[in-house]
Amino acid sequence: MSGAGTRPRTLVLLRHAKADRPAGLADTDRPLTDRGHADAAAAGAWMVNHGYVPDLVLCSPARRTRQTWHSVAVALAGAGSPVVRYERRLYEGSPDELLALIREVEPEFRTVLVIGHNPTISQLSAQLDAGGGEVDSDGLRTCGLAVHQPETDWPDTTTAKLIAAHTARA
């Protein structure tokens, strides 16, 4: 990985895209709507256009987050092949548990995409850049992205400046 060690670490937080709420379906099994698929593809295109192509993807195992990742991945096709890990803590965890997961990331990964749920993903974004910019007073909207840049190695990450935010809409 020539030059990988000189690229700044980048943490991209993505709230899953718009999901349906079919009656009788468990929360973990909720699928994306058609708009959700389109918005997730738009999020992937935005990431490519802005140079935020992940080396590692940490994704909640819920159906809507997995589908969000798959639509983002289609937009990333040809831009890279990240390692993908489905992590239960991204579905059930607190902001501190998500931060602990990020702190476990191996040093060779420079750009990490985390796909999760509100309110936790928004709370983590606010916690990382407590004194800086806020994505939105209501947090990340569906298919909202918050791009943070930590100044430390992953194990030492406690803060990370918010450098970009975007809500993908197809």
C-alpha cells in the first residue's frame, strides 16, 4: 500500500437510507424503499466524487443497513474493494460502544465507513466534534453522511473534526 500511511485517517459516518415499515416485520428485517436504494447509490457517488472511498466498512447487520451498503458499493464499483465487517454493536450499541469499535480498527485502514442507525450514529458524530460544526440540529437524516478526520491513530481516537457533511438524495 504505497503512500497509504501518509493519507490522513478519515471516518465516514452514514445513517442508513430510507426504510419501509411493513406490519409484522421485525425491526432488523425492515427493507429499504425504492427511494432509499436510490439515495444510497447517490451517497456512494458523492463519496467517490469527494475522494472518500473506504478501505474498511463497518456495517450494522440489520437488513436496511446491509442494503444501504450494497447500493453504496455499486456506486463505488471500480474505485476500490473494501473489507466489509457486519458488527452487531452498530445495531444495539451506544455512541461509546461505536467509538470503541472504531478504536479497534487496524492501522492499515485509512478511510473507514460506518453504516448505522439514529440516534446513535448522530450522537457519535456530535461526540467526536463536540466543539465544532453540527451536521444538523436533528442529527443525520436518512442517508446522511458526516465525514470526520481524527488526528490520532484509531486506538487513540477520542475526537475527530467534522470536515464535511452531506445528505444524499437521488
